[in-house]
Amino acid sequence: GAIGGGTAAGYFPSIGPRQALYGTSAAIKQAYFTYKFTDKLSFTVGQFGTHIGYEVIDAPVNFHYSLSNLFNNGPFYHIGGKLNYAFSDKLGLMLGVVNNWDALTDWKKSKSLIGQLFISPVDGWNIYLNAIGGANDDGYKIPYSSVEPAGSFSPSYTRMLFDLTTGYQITDAFYLGLNAAYGMYSFSSAVPVIKDGSTATTLPWYGVAIYPNYKFSDMFSVGIRYEYFNDENFVRYFNGVNNSITLTTPITLADGHLIIKPEYRFDSGSRKILGSSVDYYEKSDGTATSTQQTLGLAFIYKY
């Protein structure tokens, strides 16, 4: 069919924050300017990857190829400005104002505040305490129930996310990382909770993931990611509770330019709808199942 609006079907979204995702700007992950006032103080403005989370938007940097639920359910990038101050090489602080979560355009007046505290207690151990929060910064109805019309909007709310990201290089070969996050929507009036049919004014989501990996040589490494993720309140994208284990064995070739990542992932998930448990995944015949196994092989060339 004729190409229009970025798709063969000619679809172009009418909702402001979605429109930019169908233009050229969607291909630009980061485009920002940084000015250093002093050796310790700098200012950054533009579009930049989020400070939230252990994993990042650039695939070659992540040890695992598949992404964690913590990363998938947090922000990916921001547009705005931030100040960074390095008290020393062991302590730093970042504060900023952005166009909420993943907003390529300034489509509404509300903004989100961001912050990060960096601490390095000893050589090889980095700790990042991250936060982002704003009022009415999402624009979409989050909780829902069978009695509400599709697409109706929620009461006014604030959305907060607190994140801990840390990693310790225990030996030259053995590295251990951890990511924990707790987010919440706080509404001005009670909203329905789909998991049990009750109502509430605050609905959280949260999770934790650990990342041990071992480097046998410059060419071969092995890493495991275990993650628990809870979105039983149906406020993010997963809409359930999930445990996952991911095994990845990166093979680095061509002087570090080519990375081959064989990967095995096991997920176990379920959800509750009005008090009844429902399996999260689906078999090939369409019936529900509580587990999913995935085999993957990624080829990444960086230059």
C-alpha cells in the first residue's frame, strides 16, 4: 500500500507524544550539548538516555541482549536540561528538569524532575541513587476495570520512580551488579484496582535484578541475570508478576568490533484479574501457560 505517516498502512497517530515516534527524530537516540563551567560543574541540554536503571539503550554496552522488565518499564530517554556537579571522583550529584518520560516533543505543560547521587565507596564499586517524578506526566489512563469505558482518563496524579543501580568489580574477572526500583502512581481520588476489584489512591510497581558475570578471556564471558518484577497493580506494561533467569555467553571478535551473543531466557509469570489467577504466557496452540523459554543469537557490530 501507499506509504504515509511512517507506515505502509498510512497510519499517523493523533496523540502528541506518539507523533514524534513516526518521524525522523525516532531514529536519533541521543543528541545533546554539554558545557563545562568548571572542572566540577557542567550543564547538559538536549535529548539524552535516561539515568534510571542498570541497562541502557545502546545494545553493545549491555551484557545481556534481551532487556529486563525493570528497564522495559522505566523511561528510556529524556529531553530537557540537567546540572552535574562532581564533588570528587567518589561523589557526584545531578539535578534536572525534563519533558517527562520518553517525550520527544513538549506536548504538555507538566514536567518531571530528575536526580542522581553517585557514590564510589571503594575502587571498583559504584553506587547510583536515581529518581524521577512529576505530576500528570503520563497523559494516559493507567488503571482500568471492566466497568470503565475504554480510553477514559484517570484523576490527576503524581508519578514517582526511585532506582538503585550498583556494581562491584570483585576481581579482574568477576563482576556483580544489582538493580532495584520502586515506582508509584498517587491519584487525587480512588481508582479501581483490576487485580482484586478494590479501589486505591496509590498503586506501586517494583522489582530487583542481580547480574553476576565472569570474564574468562578478552574473547569469552558468561553472565546470568535473575530478575523479579511486580506489576500486579497493572500500572505499567507487564501487567503481572514475573521471575526470569537469563544466561548469556558473549563472544567478542574482530578486535572488539563484533560481539556474538548466544542467549537462553526462562520466564515464569502470572497475573490476577478480579481475584482469579491467570497464566501470563501463551503456547503455540493459543492456550495459556505460566512459563516461556527463549533461545536467541544476536550479532552486534560496533564502530
